Amino acid sequence: MIITVLSENLTSSDKLGSEHGLSLYIETETHKILFDTGASGLFAENAGKLGIDLAKVDLAVISHGHYDHGGGLKTFLGINSRAKVYLHQRAFETHYANRAAGAKAYIGLDETLLSNDRLVFCGDHFAIDEGLELFSGVKAKQLVPSGNTDLFVKDGDAFVPDDFAHEQNLIISENGKTLLIAGCAHNGIINIIDQFKMETGGQPDYVIGGFHLYNHGTKQNEAPDIVDDIGKFLLKTHAQYYTCHCTGIESYTRLKAIMGETIHYISTGEQIAIYM
């Protein structure tokens, strides 16, 4: 399996753009998958430079209803005429974030796309086929990112705290091994892994995703003791981790000090070869 980072906060090449967002292209034995579309059409520009034909993608997943993961959806639907796009049934709720001086900024998806007949709306567990499944419904039990307090859903005229029920995670199973892909892990990466264990009865062999240990709105990193506790937990799972995007470099550096070669940072243009 080959995973290519199409867009992320950093870039590995001055020929490829970067942005606050995430988009991954995944080739398995049976599928060509797009996981998230970043904040804009940048993922498609980078794909072209990397020789990746997005028209041949056979399915796409949007991890949750924030612009930095689904902002390029309209671009993808224009490039690719056949792939189904799997989103949680609450992904198009109106999502907002705190900004300076108490202002609220809309950070949701493009609502004009809601009626597109290629969108597939998923519940808390959705099996795409034998090797691909999605799960959500993760409960924020412990070591939850503090940046969540700046994120909301609009309910009438009121802004209520986002419970991130719209965030789904992808499991890819191949040759007896599993890869777990999370978008931002808003409800906590360790809670997602606990939910994975409940869903599958085991631990993932590989994990890719952002861990939301950096608050993009306030430019603040997660508390060091929280990051350390997360690192200690992840190390005990014996999985291989690849992180990016909303983890933040400072928090990643702390995780790396604890987890060593079991965790790596991946940036735009990088490829991971996973032998499943």
C-alpha cells in the first residue's frame, strides 16, 4: 500500500504547495482512495505535479465537516466523474470557530454541494466493502484536545460546543493487517484507538492522521503533560504512527522524544509504503 500526502501544513518540496489542511491519496491492492481534500484545490494541483490522476480515484472519504478537510470537495467532484464520496450524516452541519475579539468564523463545508447525488451519508458504522469501513461515535473520555473549546455548531441563533459526532475514521484491512486513518482526532486519538479496539477486537498495526494538539485559531500548543501522556499511551499500542497537520511541530517533537521510531511526521509530497 502506498500513501501520498497531497496537502498538509508543511511541504517536502519547494515545487509543492502547503496549507492548513489535509489530503491523502492511498493505493491499496484493490482501491485508489482519496482521504480528505484539504482546504482548497491545492491537493489537485499537487497531485498533478506528482503524476497522480485523481480522475481514476474510485472512492473518497471526508473525515469531518471542517473546511480544512473538505474545502477541496467541489474541485474533486469536478475532476472525478464517478467516485462516491463518503461523509458522516452530520458533516454538513454549520460549524464555527472562535476568532479574535470573540468573533465566530464559519469553518464548515460548501452547503451548495449537499444535494450532489454522489455523496453517501454514513452513520456511526459503515462498511464500504470487506476491506474498508468507517466508524464514528467516539466518546471524549480522556486526554481530549483543549482546542475543542473554540469549536462550535450553530443551533438556531445559538453556538453550542461541537461534540464532533460528524468525525469519522477509516479502517483499511489488507492481508491480515489494519491501517487506521484519522482526520483531526478531535475527540482524542487515544479514544479513537479505544473505539477501534471495541469495533474490531484488536489494535491497529498502523495509524495515520492529525492529533489536534495545536490550536490553529489561537496558535497555541497542547499542554506538555497532556502530550506526554498521549505519547506514553500510543507507545504501548505497538502500532506504527505517522502524524501531520493539526498535531503541530512542538507537540510532535514531544511525542517523538517518547515514542522514538514508532512515530514520524509526514508532509506534503511524502510517500509511505506500508507492507500489509
